[in-house]
Amino acid sequence: MKKFALGMAALTAIAVASPLSAADYPDRPVSLMVAYSPGGATDFQARIVTMVAANEEYLGQPIVIINKPGAGGKVGWNNFASSSKTDGYELAAYNVPHFIAQSIKFKTKYSIDNLEPIANWGADPAVFVVNKDSPFNSMKDVAEYAKANPGKLTVSGAGLFVGHHIAYLQIEKALGNELKYVPHKGGAPAMKSVLGGQVMAGVNNLSDAYRSRDSLKILGIADLNRNEEFLPDVPTIKEQGFEVDDSSVNFRGVMVRKGTPQDVIDKLAAKVPEMFKNSRVAKQMKAGGSPLRVMTRDEVKAMWERRQKFLTELLAGL
Amino acid sequence: MRIGAISGWKNVEFLQHFGPVFTLTSMAILCGGTVGGLLLGATPGLSPTMAVALLIPFTFHMTPIHGLMLLGAAYTATVAGGAISAILLKIPGAPANIATALDGNAMAKRGEGAKALQICFISSFIGGVIGIFVLIFLTPVLAQFALGFGPSHMFWIAILGVTIIGSLDSKSVVKGLLAGAVGLWIAMIGYDSIQGVERFIFSEHLEGGVHIIAALIGLFAIPQVIEMLEGGRIRHDVEVVKVQPHSIFKAVSETISKFRAATIGSLIGVVVGLIPGAGGQIAGLVAYDQARRFSPNKERFGTGESEGVIAAETANNAMVGPSLVPLLTLSVPGSPTAAVLLGGLLIHGIFPGPNLFEQHGDVAWAFINSLLIGQFLMLIFGLYIAGWAAHVVRIPPPILASGILVLGIFGAYSVQSSYADVVVMMVLGLGMYFLSKFGFSPAPLVLGVILGPIAESNYVQGRIIAEAGDGLLAYFCTGGLNLFLIALVLASVAYSVLTEIRMRRFESNQGAIA
């Protein structure tokens, strides 16, 4: 129960906190809210990338993960944007495009306007997969089938308005014919229905598809470049002549609530990306098949704004 | 697919991998994991899934073999540990232990808590070992079988579960069905998981829906607490239940003599464990219901019949091994706990899949062996604590009530670190207290909460797939597995109706004689 004890320590510390200056920030453990359940990809990666936080060269204090799952992340993020402290001791993990798409599509309390990015740790592109026994061998085969049988090609993915769904919408648009999206409760069940032959194809995470690569055919990556580290031989969907960019790539990183003191944000923005680049972090991420992509605060800010613009257009008609 | 690689004679390979298990460090980790797991399992709200998730960060600094041993032993022990609070306090530690609470708690209240716990751990052991052997020997055959379950099959399985709602732990079928309907409604609260539609969200705290653990604790624990407090501060010393000591050998012979319940439980546990998505939540309840149907002592179920405990606990633990089959061979987690274990495997750079046993044979086998040894340790420690844990019933009601309340609040809060869950638990508990005055029981209600989302989301997915294919009727009602499941549903309904008619006739005959 060490984690619990740490959590309690963090809570007590918050209760007796005095106004702080960035010079001695942080002088007690920092919490990181994850809007998904323990064991999921976001939770699992958040635990890896924060495991060296207590080292002196980074924060000098441990980061404690607090899970607030529910409604595809809406519960945790709503809670974070409306009632978390702005003293720099309460951080949260973000998932782009999920939270931006949700803020456009639903009445949420969060949007890119009331959150401040700190740094990005990972980028998991969506891939288009079919079962090993499928007749499709390239995106071209898929396009031909969709042309001959509009609305008949079933494609699984993890829920609505998440990275998989955005990738699906882009692919459908690029193929020029109607497909059939079958939302699932998460990436793992969506992958299962491809492996079990319940659907004809699927959009899933690169990391999960990489692990199941022996039972699958990975037809294309929804990103601008190939993934040299894990799947160097799989072409992007764009290479195969279909206009699908990196807008659906699942970015994960750390943010704080707007109103956090600028000097605290600056300190975090300087230290956190360095922490993500730690060699032990990189090793564990690689071992888990999770692509690491460290981005600084300014880069993330620009990325959020690009996604906001793109998703507003894409989702306008839905 | 190369899962054939681990078939045939190679299966006895597991015997060669006991080496790393029987070292001092490994045994210490296994014992620690087992004791810790039993305690975590016995704490309401800390389900096996949660316990394994909490332990994963601790394995960061261990070797892969040791880390996975800890997770394996803890998983085994938490599943069994959930029965402790179910039997002693009537708070199921996890949804899987609901059926155990029905008869186990009745036994404990009679002072037979030691016997109930002993039987429970022996049954857990039997079921658990059978499950692990299924994992070791039948994995290649069963992996494909497990993948074959699609939305239409899952829908019918959920409906099969609904058919037992009416007869579960209630005096009248109508009351059981009504309670089940309330459960289905509670499950609908929140964003629908497939389409994202808002349903019955009147407060932002309900956006995420009612968490099953919060509902479970509220429905089972709170009515009890209120009932205990109803008695006020009357001294109960006089009528304190005598806790009878019970010999372990008698418990062994009783469990073996009721092999029918153990067989039914193990079989159902294995089958349900294999089906991805169904999870262990319903294995115990289905096994309990079937054991009752085949038992000559039907009417004694619910009043402290040991067969009920045996069936429920063999099923819960038999499900552990098979639920790892799709995970280890195809990297597809079949249950929420398996999904968390996948994270634990990945963090150590172990990729489950067809090549697991070739590339990481030593680690994979050590993990499976630790599950097996974990069963033995769970049995030893479980039997050891059974004797004195049974004395919980002697705690005066006002103190016990406050203890249960504290545990319940802790459990409901800890699931999602959310105070709203505590309020939800209290409201549901208060409602259940009044419903129980009218003869309603929490078990069918909880079953409704569990089955609702399974039936609904699979129906919606099935419908979308059917639209792209040959239509609704063809998708849901053709194919061998669908027809087989529909036949089971019809048989179950027919059986319930027949029993009800026979009971009515029996009662009216008795009335005539009187």
C-alpha cells in the first residue's frame, strides 16, 4: 500500500500547503490524474514516464498517478478542468485527439482554452488492420471492395470520437465510399473482433497491432511517415495514394489547469521533457511496444491548435 | 497461426520450469503475494483487477520472473480472498463473490463460519487447479474457440444470464424479475458506451454511470448496517452465536462428498472464463444456479447450504486459468484482470502471442507455475485464517456495523478516487434497505447491473454488423453456436416455468391437506 500512503501524504500536504514560489517548487509529491482505468495504455505509459520524477535532476519529488476513469475520459477531464488546484501539484494526462474532439462534440467543461500543455511523451498512430486470412493485401484492395460493396465493409475501432474513429472518418473520406464503423469499448475488444473474424477490418493502435502482427495483416499507417522503430515495412496510407494525414495520431502528455502560475509552468515545461527522455523511461517504453515522442510545451501548443482547427471542420458534418 | 507450438508432448514442459519457483526469493515473493492478495481480496472494493493494477508498479524493480510471480500469486489469492468478506460480512469483495455470499453468510450467521471458509478455500483450490491445468494442456485448442465468440453469441449469453434472474435468491419470480429490471435501469445511467448518448444523467457525478463495485457494496452492505443499527444498543452478549470449531478433514470430506456441485462449478468456471468479455463476474452466479437445479436439496439453497458455496467458489477460481488463454496465445485479454496483467507483461518486455513460449518460455512457464503454486499457498493460508476469522460474527452488532460502514466507504471511494461513488453507494443501499423490507433481494438486482451493458452493447454492435451483412435475423439466429445458445435460453426458461408450476401445485396440495 505504498502508493496509497504516498497518496495520503500528497493529500495531507495539499491541505497544509502555503503559497509557493517556483524556486522551491515542488517541495512535496505531485499528482497526475489519468482519465482512464488502471492497466490501460494511457495509465501504463503514464506510470512508466513518471517513474524517475523523484530524481534530483527532474522534479526531485515523486509523481503519484490517480485514476479517474469514466465516459471515455470525460469524467476525469471534466473534474480536472473544473475543480483541480492551480498550484502545480495537480497535473493531468491528456489524450489528443480524444479530449479535443469531445470538447467540440459534447458540452464539456474542458477545451484547449482552459488547459495548459506541459510536454508530450508519446504518439501512437492508428493503423488499418485485417485478419491474416483476409483477401485484402493493401489499401487499394480495400478501396476496390468498398467501391463494389458500399456500406458493407465493417471496421472496428475503440468508440466514437477517439483517435481510431477520427482515422476511420479520414479513411472513409479518402476511399470515397461508405464503410461501416463498429465502435467497441476499447482498443483490445476492437482488436479481438478483427482476430476473431467478427468484423472485416479494424482501426487500432500501432503498438497493439505490432504485438498481434503474427495473426494480422497491417495494411497501412495513418501518419505522415513510416514507423522505423517497430514497423519499418508497413507503408503509410498516404503512400498508397489516399489522403490521410497524422490528424488521428494519439498523442499523450502532461497538462495543468489554466491559472497555474507562469513560473511553475515554465519550470515544469523545462524539466518534464527531460524526464521523458531518461534512458530508463525510453527502455521501458520500447519494451512495451509504445512509441516515444517527446515534444516541448510550445510544440504541443501548436499541435493542439492545429487539431482543434482540423477536428472542428471534420466533425462539423456529423 | 503457430499456437500449435505449445501443443502435444511439450505441455509437460511446465514440470521443467519449477526450478526458478522453488528458490528462497521466489517462495518469499509467492507467500507475500498470497497473503497480501488474500487481504486485498477480502477488502471490499479492491477487486482482483484493482489489486493487480496496484501491484504492477512494484514489479518495475524486480526481474521479469519475480515480478510475474508476484502478480500471479496475488491474482490467485485475491480471487479467493473476495469470499472472506462475502461469507463473514455478506459484502462480496468483487462481483464474482455474490453467489458465495448467499449461502456462505447464512452459514457464518449460524456459527459455521469456520466450516464455510474451509469449504470455500478447498473448493477454490479444486476449481483453481482444474483451471490452471486447462490453461496448461488445452490452450491451443481453446484459443480459437475463445476468439469465435462474436456480438451475437455474447448477446445470447447475456440473455441466458437474464433467465436465471427470476429464480435467484428470491421467494417469488416476479420480485426477482422486478429487481433485475431495476438493475438493468441502473446500468443504463451515464453515457452509453457505444453511441455516446446521455441517459438519466441528472448530475455531472453520474456521467460515468454507476460503478459496479459501488453498487455492489451499497446493495449488500448498507441494508445490513441499517438492520444492525435497528437493534440499538441492546447488549447481545446473551445471544452471542457460538462459533463452532470445525476440523479441516471434515471439510475436505464434505467438499468431496458434494462432488456434483464441484464438478458443475469447475465446468462452468472453465467455459465462462474462456469467453472473452463475460469475465468471472457471472461464473459464480451461473454455477450456483445450475448446482441448485441439479441438487436434491434445492429448497435449502439460500439458507446456508454448503453446495452453494462449493459451486460458486469452484467456478470463480476455475475461471482464472482459462481467462488467460486468449491473453497468452493471441495477446487478446479475455477479462479486465487479464487486460491489466497484459500491462504487467509488457512492462517487462514480454509480448504475449503465438511465440511467447518459444521466446520467453522460462518466464511464461514460471508465471503459470506460480499460479499453480499460488493455489496451494492460498489453500494453506486460507485454511489457517478460517478458524479465527470466523469469530467476526461475535463482534457486537453496533461495532460490526460501524466497521462494515468504514470498509464500505473506503471500498466505494477507492475504486475511482471519487466521493460521488460513496454517495451513489449510500443512496442505493438506502433504497435496497426499503426494498428488502418488501422481500426483494440484492442478488438479482446486481445481476441486472452486470448483464445489462453486456446484452445492450453486443446487441448494438451486432445490429451494426448485421446492417452491413444479411440482416438482423440472419445474424443473431443462424449458425451453430447461436442456435445452441438459443436452445439453452429456451431450456432455462422452460425449466423455471415447470418448477414454478410444480411448486404451486405442491403448495396447493399441501393447503388442501391442511
